[in-house]
Amino acid sequence: MENIQMLLKQGAVGRPCAPIVKVGDKVERGQLIATPTGLGAPVHSSVSGVVEYITEDRIVIKPDENQSKDYVKVEGADNLELITNAGIVGQGGAGFPTAIKIKANLDHGYILVNASECEPGLAHNIQQIDEDPETLIRGIKYVAEIAGADKGIIAIKKKHKAVIEKLDALLANEPMIERHLLPDIYPMGEERAVVRECLGIELEPTQLPSAANAVVINSETVYSCAKAIEDKKPLIDKNITVRGKIVGGSDAHVFMDVPVGTSVATLIEMAGGIDGDFGEIIMGGAFTGSATTMSAPITKATGAILVTAPFQNLEAKKLGILVCACGGNLNRMMDLAAKYNGEVTHICYCKQAQLQKNGSRKCERPGNCPGQVKNNLDFKKAGCEYIIIGNCSDCSNTVMASAPQMGLQVLHQTDHAMEAVGHDKYRQLTVSKSVDQDLNVVDNVEVE
């Protein structure tokens, strides 16, 4: 069994934790091995073994040959303390500490469960709900009680009809929880998009869901909260989708309860190995993930490993980059441009990608875009032959409304991933952005 690498910073936000073990120590599965030094959540060993070495950013553990499913249980005086001590973080994105998020003191507010599986091609969230919807409902009740919410809403894409039917059968006896149907367009899982779709409230880029008297929480995170409360289990395992250029086929390979710290190489091997030539390996979704290596470890917040198709060779053709807050940042887009072998001659930002004080960008109205004609004109004036975009479904649609007429060839940052997973490329949006709440009405909301 390979060494397990427990990163001291398990998400995109917060500070690294401080190790409380030393080289040579024997550790047990579930044992606390690092504690927060600021914003963050404690880190527990996902395996039983011996600490091989410790670096500035990780604790590396050599696992015992025989591993038990048992674990060291966390303790806590109440449910919130159990979630805190279990090291639960958001498992659908940046890895923000869940205990801080749900200590919201809402005024008869809402728990909005993001079950959208927002990134295209992923399947582990829906599979978990399909296999065990009862725990999701119990978890919502726990989180709602802590947050001061008296209503729970499960936001799920309409295309998952079989899972929705299971939920509806259970929710018939749960007056405080309902479900809301979402169209299958990106980024329906973004927090402010979930608030808008479920509550009809438009939040500013600087506002948190608490401004709408709500907390948005990923469905997998709800399960982890329930396990921390009911089973005293720390967050040491992760559900992962592996997909793309895989010997076992391009369909989603879902692995449940993978030890945090497992390498990308091991997960790809579990799925059958890489099938022939490929472009890059993405850790995370095609929109918000980034290129990774075979030796990199998964974290508490990792959702997927995607092995992409090879890159088209643009042979140094002039290339424009349109950076969108819903997709890759400029560094990611420049990395992709280099892999396409294009010569970047112009860079612009989606006009809704509002610059934040920390230097990042947030979309003003995620999923609703007013148009990109000016940017396309600027690309044309700069002599661009191709443009590479990272836009949401609607934003990509507005790019396509004018770019082809200007002679601009459009590539989307997800093209090589979508080709590998058998998903339509993001170009012209052919369906409505709204969804009729009657399950029998719209059948094609997933078409891009």
C-alpha cells in the first residue's frame, strides 16, 4: 500500500494546520495529527501506520499492511462541537470549515443543500443520495437545528429523476424539507445561484448566503456532519469520481470512502489506468479544477480526477483569452493556452467578473450573462484567430452569438475534458435556463 500524504492545508481557504505528531510515531486511523493555527479544521490520519516524514505542507504516513475500517472516534459536548472536532469542511469546493458556516444564528432561515453535482461529468454526490437518502434527511435536520433554520431545501438537477422520486417518497413525511429542481447548466451549484434559484433572492458578489437568511451546504458535507454526530467519525474518507481517458471506459467511475491522502495514480489505477495518449490530468471539475500530477494526494475537498483528451495543436496561431469568474483564473487559462500551443495576443475579462479586494473575481449574476459582443470585437481587433473561454453555460452562449460571425474560432477550457467524458462541448445553449417544477414536463434540460 502506498504512502498516504495528509496535507496540512486541506482546502483553498484558511491557514495550514500544525502537526502534533513526529517522525516515527505510530498513528491510528482517525487519530488527530494536526490542529488549526487560524481559519481551518483539524486533520486526522486516514490510515493506521507510522509517520514516515513531515514537511512544511504535509504529513506522510506509511500504512500498516492490514487496515481496519475502525477509527478513533471524536468527542464533543454537542453536535456543533462534534462537527468541529471531526474536521468537517465543505466537500464541494474551497473546503471552508463547516462548523463556522453553520453557526449562523439564522432567524427561522433555510438550509439549502447543494445536490446539483455542478461540474459536468461528476457522479459521486448523486450516487450517495441514491444509495442512502435517509441519512441526507437526518443530516439536514442536524444542520438546521445548529444553524437556526426551520426549513430545508434540496437543490437537485431535474435530470436525476430516479433519485428525485426516492427523495419525494421520503419527503412526503418531512414537512420541514422540500426539493427544488434545477436546470442542468453550469454553475447551478454556485452558492449565490442556489440562493437565487431556491429563494428568488439576488445576492451581491460580496454577500454571503446569510444575507438571505440561508446557509448553502454541499450534500456530501451533510452526510459527513451526520456521520460525525451519529458515528463520531472524523472526516478521513472522500467520495471521488474518476473519469475520462480510462481503460475501464469513459463513464464515471465512482469510489466511495477513499482515504484522504490517496494519490491520483492510485485512483486512476483503481479505475483501470490511462487509456493511450491524453492531454492532462485535472484534479477537481473541468471548470474549477487545475492540472495535477500522478503523485498528488486527494484532500477533503477533492471531487474528481479527470483524464482529458489530447490538446489540439494551434501551431502558434494568435489566441485570445476570455477569463470568466465561473471558470479558470488567468493562470489556469494561460496554462491551457500554452498546452494548445497558441500565441496569446489579447486577454480580457467577462464584464460580470467583478474584481474583489483579495484579487479574485466573482460573477455578478452567476448563470445569467448579458453578452460578450464588446470582448469579441476586442479579440477581432487584436488579430486573434482563436479564443479560449472559461465561461458558464449562458456566458458561452452569448460568446457564440457573435464570435463565429466575426471569424473567431471558439475553444472552451473544458473541451478536452468534455471530449474525454463524452459530454457535449460548451457552445450554444439550446434549452431554457428555467425548469418547470412538474417532473413530467421537461425532459431535455441536460442538453448543452
